[in-house]
Amino acid sequence: MNHSTAPLGPEAPIDRFGRQVASRLSEGAPELPHDIAERLRAARVRAVSRRRVEAVVPRRQPVLAPAGLPLGGDEGPGWWGGLASAVPLVMLAAGLVAINVIQDDLRAAELAEVDAALLTDDLPPAAYADPGFAQFLKSDE
């Protein structure tokens, strides 16, 4: 099975490599025992039957809008598409940073409120750390 012309398209190097491997394997086939040669032949038949032959898909022509602007084509999303896909990621990062800043501000405000209550209370701050005071508060209720 000698092909004088190589197939055109993106699969040409793969097909050439496959033919080279097949020719190398075929060189050593006569020295193999009969049962191994038959198993290899059966495997080769299965492999060839499973090989998909992909049909050549013609390139689509872009559909033109009434104003002559292309509506679609095979050129891909372009840099506008990349920018549009990056916008949600940037928005997510900005939202996470905003949530973090707001939570830090709320936590600081709560701590400031507790500190202000401790400093403006009639009791000294050391009284709150005394274990007897905690017992006093429990018995008072």
C-alpha cells in the first residue's frame, strides 16, 4: 500500500507517521510465530474498522445583516470576546474586595462600640476581668 502523494490537510503528518510505523512493524512480521501474527492481524482489522474517517466540512460563509455587517463566521471571538469574558472575572474580584472591606469596617465599628461602652461605664475595666464579677452578674439575674 504505497501512496505516492501525501494527503493534504492537518492530518498529513499523523498519517505519514502511521505509515512509517506500519512499515517498520511489517518488516519484522515474517519472523513472528503464526499465533502471534494472527492476533496482530485480528487487532489490525479491528483498529481499521474503528477508525473514523472525518468528512471534510466546508467553511461556513458569514451571514450578513441588512446593513452589511457580519453576524457570524469561523474567525473566532477575537479580542472583544476575550475582553467580554474577562469582565465577569474582574467584577467578581471587585465584589470580593468590596465585601472584605465592608466586613473589616463593620468589625472595627463593633470593637469600637464595645471599647467605648467599657471606657464610659461606671465600673473600671479591671472589674470585667475579675472572675468574681462574672459570678456576681450571674447571681444578680
